[in-house]
Amino acid sequence: MSANKTKEEIAEDDDEPMIVTLEYDDGTEVETEVMGVFEVEGKEYIALLPDDGSDDVYLYGYSEIGGEDGDEFELLDIEDEEEFDKVVAAFDELMEFDGEEE
């Protein structure tokens, strides 16, 4: 899956949320808002908030893949349970830190 903004553009674009549509193998589509891109142990990950009224957050690996303007990225499934647990812990820590600044 790819989209058309770099992580720097995502970070700079606080006024207008970036929407990414996830399409699953069964044809189901879910629109999500990009919460942010963060790093864990040298790898980048992205947090997506689905527009379905739930409190869920989707976490994926994040990789810039270029594109015509060098502005596309790919979402990567996190298949290793240990890696996923580390990403969840880092995301939770970021959310706690972010909440303290408000």
C-alpha cells in the first residue's frame, strides 16, 4: 500500500489530517487518519486512526519508496510478535508523553 506524502510532510501538516485508505484482501476499505511516524530500534513505523468510531489504532511498518516526486510510502505488516510488542510499547510511551505536554 502506498500514499503520497513523506513523513516530514505528515509532521508539518498539522492543520489538515492526512487520510490513508486501507484496502484488505476481501475488498473491505477503511479510511484512517495518520497520527504520526515514529522510530523503534532503527526502524520506522506509522500509527493510523481508523474512521470507524472505535478506539483502535493500527500500527504498521513504514518505508519511503520514492515515487515520481520522491513522496510515496509503503505500509508493512509487523508479523513478528516480539517486534509488534516493542512497537506497541513505544507508541504507548509516545502517547503518554504527548498527553503530559497538553
